Amino acid sequence: MKEDEYQLRMLELKLDHILNLLSEHETADRERKQYENLPEWVNLETAAGLKGGAALATYKTKLFLQPCCGRNYRLVGGRKCWLRADVIAWIKITDSDLKKYADIWKVKIPSNYAARVA
């Protein structure tokens, strides 16, 4: 490979790297803006609406499916609420990640549910 071709290839690689960094930054900025209007404390109804998936009744009855697996909440106005950051992290959890997430909060997933998501 000639020196000019090598230099051109190096520039292309650097440009690709810069474009990837910009893309990651845009994604993070978009995500931040998506949730910036959330209040500091988020109740289960709002959190479940953001996450989607299960019905609200399912989230209410299965504590291990709630933000922080039903832990680390505070009562705000008499209702269970979680910090915005905890809810944003929870929104990204899928059933395949649930075991690891529950382990973080030291919550045991019921065996009948654990078998379905393993």
C-alpha cells in the first residue's frame, strides 16, 4: 500500500470514529431530552406508562416487575414513587435482564416466572 493510500485510510478510520462518537452523543442527548420532563419522583402509573409491556395491574401485583423490583421507593402524597434516575434505568430492563436486575436489588424472582425468562 502506498503512503498516500495509507494516509487516506487512516483519515477514513478517524472520520468513522468521529461519526460514531457524534452518533452516540446524539443518542444520549435524545434520551436525556426524552425524560427531562419527568418529575423527580415518579409514581408507578407514570413509570408503567413509559415502559409499556405489561398491564398496570400486572406491575401493581408483581413487585419484582416494578422499578427497583418494588424497593427503594418513597411515599409521595401517599403513593409509591421512585427517583427519576431509577425509573429511567428500569425502563431499559427487559425480561431477559430481569434476573440480573433483581439480583442488584436482592429480590428473588418467583420460580414460575424465572423459568419463563431464562
